[in-house]
Amino acid sequence: MLDSQLLRAFVSVADHASVTRAADAMHLTQSAVSAQIKRLEEQLGCRVFERTTRSLQLTAQGSVLLSYARSILSLQQQAVARIAAPRHAPTTLRLGCSEGFPSEWLFAALASFRSRRPGVHVEVTCGISTVLARQVRERSLDLMVGTVCDSGSDTETLWMEPLVWAFSEKSLLDPERPIPLAFLSEPCPFREAALASLAGHGAANWQIVLTAQGSSALTAAAVTGLAITVLTPSGMSPGLKAIAVGSFLPALPPARFVIQRGGSGAAPEALSALVDEVREACFRWRGSRAGAAGV
């Protein structure tokens, strides 16, 4: 019978494509994780990873094992959660998710978390990250997953992307008229970064033609040629192109996709588990994108 602890180590190493990063995520030493992988290979009688000095990849047997390992661990967690389900009211965790955040992988992670922890209710609020971050500090939210343009010390960076000026692939700007811009309503970090860059660049011939409450309106405005907006490459939709910075549009600062966790609450263990779930799901999503791009 396969040891679930060994399977967890195997899945973590596969997700991170690194023993070192997996050890950090599991709060173990690198040697401990390596020993667990070795024991698993001894039990199976085959190698699950091909190792070189520069890379670590699944073997054919490892690829087959990975799907089984995920299923085994998920079923174990669900069984324990169901049998040991608390009789008292569920713990509630309040999560903020910022507008425009790539949410498919995040919502899939939340669905997985809910199935394995029926005693924890996650309540999601979507909004502008600046507002959500303030609510975390005020403890009306327990956690925020969103996009910022500053370097706050109370956040954990998941990844970074450049900000770009986005406009329709098929439309042209009229050089005789002010540059049309579309932003989310204040306080929006992308809006603040763009306006600060325009001011620093000395650009004066622009005007805001759309202020929206949701990112879908910004995308529609840009795709149709109504206005230029500010996005990250992962937020670009079909029909949009990035405008090269130059004489009439300045360079923009990078955006950081972050987790911001509140202070000590009533359920620190559940909150830590949710943070781990979000972080692991992000690593998997980023890894799948890198693999699809051939990186």
C-alpha cells in the first residue's frame, strides 16, 4: 500500500518541478523530501522522476502515478473531512478577489478546498484590490488575492507581470484628438499607475472617456476601439494588442499578483490551509501556462 505522506511529497515535487520548492511549500528540508521520493520509488520498483543537473521531469511511470496520487489524496481528505465533520456551525473565511484577476484556477482551488473541508465556509467578495486590501487591514476580510502596483511589505507575491496599454487590433487612433482612456473607478491601482506615468511623462493630450465598475466593460471598450485601457498580458482578450510605449504613451510599472493575509483571527489553521491551497493552485496554473508556451 502506498504511503499517503510519500504521495503528497511526490505530488508537490511534480507541481513545483523542484525538490527545493516543494520542500519550502511543505515546510520540510530538501533532504527529507528527497528521502520520501526515494522510498516511494523503492516501493514502486521504478523511477518516477528523471533528474539532471538542470531539470527534473516525470518519467512515463511518474506521469501515470500522478493522476492516481491526486485522486487517492483527494479521496482520503474527503473521507476524513466527512467522517470528522464538526457538528457546530462551520467556520467562515472571508476572501477578497480583485477585478481582472485570473480567476478560473482560483475558483477551482476554492471548489477543491470546499469539498475537502466541509466545516469551513469560504465567502468570496470581488472588487477593486485597493479597497479589498484596506478591508483586510480592517479585518472585515481574512484574505485578499489580487493585483497591486506597489511593494507593500504585508503581501506575498505570487508572480509579476508588466502593465501594458491595450487597444483594439483593428482600430486606429485619431492623432488630432485626445487619447481616449478607460479605467476602473477609483481607487484602482492600474488607474493610479497609469495616471502617474502620464503625469511623469508630461503627456497632456488625453481624456478619460469611460470609468467602469467591472473589468469586462474595460475590455469591451478597448476591443471596440472606444478607448485604451491598462491590462497585464494574462488579462488580454482576443481582439486586443499591446501598444508600444514611445512618444505618446509612457512606460508603466509592473503589476504584482499577491496574497494579503489579515491578522490573527478565529481560525488560523483553516486560514493557513486556504492560503496553502491558493498558493499551490497558482503554482500549478503557472506551470501549465509555462508548459503550454514551451518554456
